[in-house]
Amino acid sequence: MELKLLYLTYKDVDMLIKKGYTNLIIPVGTIEAHGPHLPLGTDALIPEIIAEEIAESIKALIAPTVYYGITQTLLRYKGSTSVSGATLRNLLKEIIRVYHAHGFQKFVIINGHGGNVTPIRDAMNDLWLENRIKSIVVHWWIYTRNITEEIYGEPGGHGGLDETAFILAKMPKFVKKYDFNEEVYLYERGIEVWPAPGSIIIYEKNKGLPKLDTDLADKYVKAVIKALKNRIRELLKRI
């Protein structure tokens, strides 16, 4: 069954809401470099994949993705772009208020980008305080960090093994086989650099680097989606 608003008529949406599809998923990402091997849209594509996988099980429709987010140190890489935190915060508040007026009762924000965390949190807090609109925000790579370490034996990274796994498992034609070693930048606490010296950012030395093992990627993505689906379903019942 088609659950994406983009492909539904307003009559379809009205009918589905009346059938109980009163949850709305909004994927949110940004457009920025993710090494030479992953697409610029990685942070938006992964939330879209997750949304498609979980929507039916939580009786949700899927809103068009918010592709533009807050990118900072990676803006020097061509194709990367950004909006301000205030822009993202206000955009989410405005579209959610209208969707809520149409009959959607609870909102699930699937976020794929670290720079978006604060403006999304602020927007959802405002919507609750001002309009009593209920929401769940999922920063997928943070919540499933334990799964990354369980399956890969190490943490993920920006453009690293966890993000690479999703694109490799679900959209393999967009994974390019470039040598990425010169693109790796080890983030060190206490040192900040503008622009980032590399478009693959890891947080522990030699850990989190991309791995092109399709079988392991499939296993990882299935485990992540299962965990997210179960937890979001539980939380929707509780709010």
C-alpha cells in the first residue's frame, strides 16, 4: 500500500486518516559530503529508508523529506549546503501545525544528521508547549550505537561504517569504490577545525571506517530497523 504523501491524492490521505493512519513520519537530513564513496544526500536517504520500512507497522504515512539541514564544517565540499537552525526549526513547526490540523495526531521525526539535533528538539518542544502536539524524535545513529558496536565491533562515524552499511544494503549502486583513506579525519576533543580536513570523520583512531561487506551491511540494517520499529511502536502507545 502506498503511504507516501507525495504519491497520494488528498482523498487518499483523508481515507487513510479515517482508517487510523494518524501518525506521520517526517524524514529530516541535510545535503553534505560523506566521503568520496557515498552520496551527498546520505543523511536524508537513510531516514527515508527507515521511514519506508517502519511506516506500515506503526500505521503512519510518510511526509516528503526535509532535505536541507544545518551543515557547518563540511561546506567547502562541492554540493554541500545549509540552512540556519532558525529556518529548520520554523519550517518543522509550520508544516507540522498544518498536518496536525488535517488530523494527524502524532509525529515521528527520523533525523539523519547531527547538526539538526538542537533545532529539531527546540521545534518539537515548542509544538508541545504551544499546541500540545505529540512527537517522537529519533536520531537513528545515536539510538542504535550499541547495534553498530555489537555487529561491527566498533563505533560508527560520519561517512563511516554505519552510514555506508545503510546505503550499501539498500542503494548499492550509489556506493562508489574510491580510495577514501586520504579523506579520513580523526576528530579530537579540544580541537575544532574549519573547514573539516576530511569528509569522513571518525571519533576513535582507526575505528568506524567504511566497510564494503554487503552481507554484514544487510545484517546490520535489519537489526537497526527492527530495533527502531519496536521502540517507536512502544513509545507511540505511551504518548
